[in-house]
Amino acid sequence: MLAVFLETLPFFAVIGLGYGAGRSGFFTPEATAYLTKFVFYFALSAMLLRFSVNLELGAIFSWPFVWAYLLAGAAVYGLVTLVALLRGRGVEEAAVEAQCAVIGNVGFLGIPMLALLLGERAVGFVMLCLTVDLGIFGSLIVILIVGGRDGRMSLGILRTVGLGLLANPMIVSMALGLAVSGAGVPVPGVVNDFLILLGAAATPGALFAIGASLANKSAERVAVAGWLSFAKLVLHPAAVALCALVLFDVEPFAAAVMIAVAALPVAGNVYILAQHYGVAPQRVSASILISTAVSIVTVSATIAWVSGLAG
């Protein structure tokens, strides 16, 4: 545990550095927004494209893997939704709270950290988890909020979901890379070197951006945020472990990666959605702040455990 904690500590130290820069005003919210945009659209996309062009989809895709991750997420999503409804929250707020419980910071924290700690072999499985997160749960929150306001499903909602997925550079990068890989098109050395160089900026840039963005988050509604952080950091990986290791008998290394992904703190894009739709942004902000701080310990503990599974 101590050895893994020391391995993960530099990642959280860069997050802390970004937080300090943002908190002191040295790194302004505008600067954070531009850094985030650079990482999201360029550096992280280059990293994902490089990984995916060297992947064989058949070598990583597994229906037991997908069903285990999806079922576990759905169970936690349903539980958190039920708790929110019992507290008297509406469907929109329940959808946002449930999103906090199942959507981790896979892009900015999970891919860079797990690629280094578990090896590049892990990235393909991380990408499968990310696809489920973006394709299923990322679509579900839009459907529930917009559908709840309109009082019905419509083609407009589906068009919004579809355009949102097509505009996501992570989805586009993975799809393009897998298409190139599937077609057997060789990647020129100069292109690969370019992707390596640009993608290398993803890890420090993403971690610094996480910290700087946290400097603008508040810790209001701590009780609810604490519950959502517990659901994300404890219940979600526990449910994934149960589904992967018991119900679906997922291959050990793939299961280890899946559990590690589930243990990640609440993703920043949940806040963006909450703010965009005007649904409980302060609650989400507090959940991101608390879950990220606590994850310094919980993520280290989870990775220490799954490292044994990964062999």
C-alpha cells in the first residue's frame, strides 16, 4: 500500500500544484479554461489516437467486460437515484447526483495515471470503460434532464445526444484510431513521433488543469457531497468488483483495470453539465472537490489491491 501510495503521490502532487496556482490567482480561471481546452482537444486526443491506432479491438473487446461494468454502474446509478427521490429531489437533480456516483475522471486522471502504473496494456480497457461512460451514462443524463423538462422524448433530444458524442474529441480520437488499426493502415514514423510528443503533454497538463479547476470549486452541501463521494469512491468500485470477479468472471487484468477506473473521483464534466442545465452545480462542485481530495488515499488503496489481481 505504501509503495503504491508513493507511486500515485506525484500525480496528486501535480494536482495540488495546480490547485495552489489557481487558489493564489497566479493561474486565472481563464487560463485554466484554455489549458483544459488544449489538453482536451489536442494533448489527450493525441494520446488516445496513438494508443488506439496500435490496438486491435478484438484483443480487448469482451461482452462480459462491458456487461460487468455497465451493470455495476447501473446498480449504483439506480441506488443513488432512489436515495435522491426519497429525499424529495426531482428527476433532474436525481440524474445529476447519480451521474456523480458513476462518472469518474477517466480522461484527465485515469488514462494518464493507469497507463503509467498498470502499463500501456491497460489503456484499451480504460477506453472501453470510457466508451460506456460517455455513450450510455453521458447520454442518459441529457435524456433525463431534457426529457423531464419537455415531458416527453423527442427526436431533438436524440439529436442533442448524438451531436454531443460526435463533438467529443475523445470519442472521435478513439473511433479514428480504431478505424485505422482495423484497416491495417501503417502509421508513418513521423506521425507516430508527433502523437508521442503532443500526447506527452496530456499527463502534466491534465493533472495541473484538474487542480486549477478545483480552486474555483466550493464545499457547500457537504453532507450530500460526502454521500455522493462515498458512492463514487467506495460503492462504485465495490459493485464493479462484484460484477467483474463474481458474476461475469472477467479476465483478471481486465477486471483490475475496470475496478481501478471505477475508483476514480467524480469527473469535472459532470459539473459542466450541471452548470449548463442549471441543476445543482454547487452540489456537484463539492462532490468533485471532496472526492478528489479523499481519492488520494482510496485510489492508492484500490490500485494496491488490483495490482495483485493484475499479476
